[in-house]
Amino acid sequence: MKSKNLILVGGGGHCKSVIDVAESAGFNIKGVLDTPENVGKKVLDYTIIGTDDQIKSFVEDSLFIVTVGHIKDAALRIKLHHKITEVGGKLATIIASTAHVSNYAKIGEGTVIMHQAVVNADAEIGKGCIVNTFANIEHDALIGDYCHISTGAMVNGNCKVGNETFLGSQSVMVNGVEIVDGCVIAAGATVRKNLKVKGIYSGSPAVLMIKR
């Protein structure tokens, strides 16, 4: 039987949002792992019960979800995912009760689909992603690993988002365009053509502001 017990790894603001989503999805949250100075404190109703160095002690009866946000890049999230799996931990996939995810979509391990998000038929989302509140992933879209699709972002049909990419709030990808790995798309930007250079993009249409 697959465990519904859940350990959250990371106790910041993003953790609060994931708590609400996980509760709605029926998970039993056992506690939070965070930095040593925060042990014993609470995040909403849940106690910080240890640090990420104690992950191994929970692998027998709990799943894990990384609740560190995508801050500048996905490096810390990736590091924590590896730390979990290297000691035999299993990552949960969490879908909010208010989200709509097509039966024909594929969602990777460690991904969280937040409230009111929509993932339509034949869309595929990689591992370790955040699909935030009111984000829309349309049919046949491909979202790489460790991406963050922010609040209200629109990924239209047949789009492809490279690994570790951040799409800002209310950004839009028009049908069929592709974004290379590791990009940051600013809030409100519109991606109208393929973005082939890793960097930070802004505007409508989106243009390269800083090469990374």
C-alpha cells in the first residue's frame, strides 16, 4: 500500500502553500525538515521536526516533497531531491483537490500541482516541478524537469519548456514555441518565438535581457 504520510523538506513561504495543497489531496503531514536553527518552530500547524540530514530516518513510512521554492534557479531543489533519493526516499506527486489534471496527462515524481491549475490532455510535466495557482498547461505541452510555472502563467498547446526554467506570473507562451533549458521568463512576458539562448527574458514579445 502506498503511504500517504508526508514529510516536507523546506520550511519557508512555499511550504505554506504546499501544506494547503497536500491537505486537500488527503496526505497526512508528519512534519517539516528545515535548517537547525528552526527545529522546534512551526510552519502553520506543523512542527519542524529535524533537518534534511535526518531524511533517512523517515524513509520507511513516509513520502517526501521538497517545499523550497524556485529561487533564482532550481539548484537547491535538485540538491534536496538527490539527497532524498540517495538514501532510498520516495518522492510524492501532489495534485490539489481544486486542480484539473487530465487522465491523459503525465505528471513526474516530486511535482506539485497547485490550486486551480489546469493540465490538459497529453501534456507531460517532468519531475520536481511547481505548477502554481491558476497556471494553465495546454494539450501536448512538454514541461521539463525542475521547472516552475508561476501563478496564472499560460503554456499553450504543443509548447516545450526546457529543464529548470522559470515562467513568471501571467507570462504566456504562444502555441508551439520552445524554450531552451535554464531560462527565466519575467512576469507578464509573451514568448512568441523559440528561445534558443539560456538567459533572462522580458517583454512582449520576450527579448533576451541577460545571457546566463
